[in-house]
Amino acid sequence: MKRILSIDGGGIKGMFPATFLAELEASVDRPLWEYFDLITGTSTGGIIAIGLAMGVPASTIRDLYEEKGPEIFGQERSGLKGAWDRKVAQARWLSWGPKHQSDILHDQLVSILGEQKIGHAKTRLMIPAFHGKTRQVYIFKTPHHERFQTDFNVLASDAAMATAAAPTFFREFITTQDVGLVDGGLWANNPTGVAVAEGIGTLKWKPDEIKVLSVGCLEDVEEMPKATGAIRFAQKMSGFFMAGQSYGSLGIAHILTGHVGGSDHKAIYRVNQMVPAGNYGLDNTARIADLKDRAMVEARNQKPDLQKAFFTEPAERFEPIYEVAA
């Protein structure tokens, strides 16, 4: 059996998968990464995926969201000064630049990832980003194939910043290799299908041997209006786009693994919750406690089935083809 962990993007809503995974890790005998042959994540999910693959405890990642989320998204300040700063950020977001400063996020990522590089990952890793200048997809990968000769020397914090550089929220991130990248959520906010394709196409895993734990960042319950104006629809477009991409990605994963209607084979284990539209924004840190609450209940409900499917024994040891120079 080959096991994949896939984590969606969703800004501060990453508190949901971070807490869910921390609860799973607390109930098993080993670090979470030891149970998976491949970990992938996009945007906030990419941050979680990289942290886990580098050996950071899931509880530490959860605490980062809970304790530093308000600071990262500029909402920790109170009083008149805080209110003014938020109004300025909103005006900047609507007109001339990114809503939030990237430096705080970068400092927090370095605090848990240090100087580790992609090649230090303890399991296979895939992190989607996007190269805006050429409009090409850009996926950071561990050296799990002989063709992957470059990314293993990239700083893990660089990959995390790149995949999380959501346009309008954060500026484009320039890596130490002078490559400008933005959020992988532009094309793979839910990277489940991409990961399954990597397993089958690149790693030559048998489709019926793959199991995927796919963790979302909540989904708004909202119907697309039959007709609407451009401005009104633009405000909702990202939500509809992410939902459509997610269902497409999951559909691809189901077909590739044979987990389709009429089959007894279960390969895709999707963990997510439907929530009232507008209750959980990408940078609404006032909802951190609610996100944690939801994740704790979800973990309690899911643990029995997931333990049988994913956590009975560790995955085979990952042997990278290329190694980071000492």
C-alpha cells in the first residue's frame, strides 16, 4: 500500500487541517510523516505539508496558526491604532498592493524550519506554486526521481513562502535562486489529483494500491447565482473557482485510483466540512477558535476509520536519489 497525505489551501483556515492532523498525530505511535509515502499541500496546506515532511510536530504547526495567525494577518493590534492599520490594509488591498506584509510570515516559517532544504524532507514532498511571468505551473519536489535535480537544494522556507504567496494578500515571493513565484492555489488549491498522478505516472505505483487522506480547509455553502453583475461576481469568484478546482482534482483522483461508482475499492478519504458562506475568510483570524473547535470534533469522529486505513504500520523508508551537500 502507498499512502498520500494531501492538504488544501485556505489561508488562516489552515487552522482546521493543522489541528485535525495534530489530533491524529497525538493518537498514533510515530510522527505523522512516517505513515505516508508522499505528502503534498498547497498554500497554507503547503506550509503544513512542508513542516510535517521536515519532522516538525503537527502540534507545533497548529500552535503557529493559533498564536501567530493574528500577527501574520495584521489583526493582533487593538484600539484606534489597530483599527486604522486595518483600514489602511483594506484600502491597499482594494487599490494598489497586497493586503498583508510577507516579512512576518517569513520570520515565523524560518523559526520552525530553520535552514532546512527540500532535500532534507523525511518523505516524498510535492508543493505546487505558480510562475507568473511565464504562466507555468511550478512544483517543488523532493529528489524522488532522477529528473528532479534542482529543488532539493531550495530552502524549505522559500518553498513555503512561494506556495502561500496568494495574489492580493501577499506579494510575489522571490526565492534565493531569484525565481519569482506565487500561490499554487491558482491552479491546484486541492492538490489531491496532482499527487495521485505523480504516484502513478512518475513513481509507477499501482492505482489499486494507493490510499489518499485529503484534508480540506472548509467549504462555503453557496449557490452560484443565475445572473449577476461583474463586480458582485468578482467578489465571489475565488470561492467558486476553488470549489470547482477541488471537485475536479478529487474526481481525477477517484478515476485514476479506481475509486468510482460501483467499485468496492476505497482510495480517497476526504475530510472537510461545509460551512455557511462568508463565515470563514482567508484572513479572518477572529475565527481561529471556531476552526480549532470544528477540527477537534472532526478528528474525534474520523480517528477510528483513519487509524485502520493509514496508521497500522509505518511507510517504507524514503531514499532520495540526490542528497544535500553537508
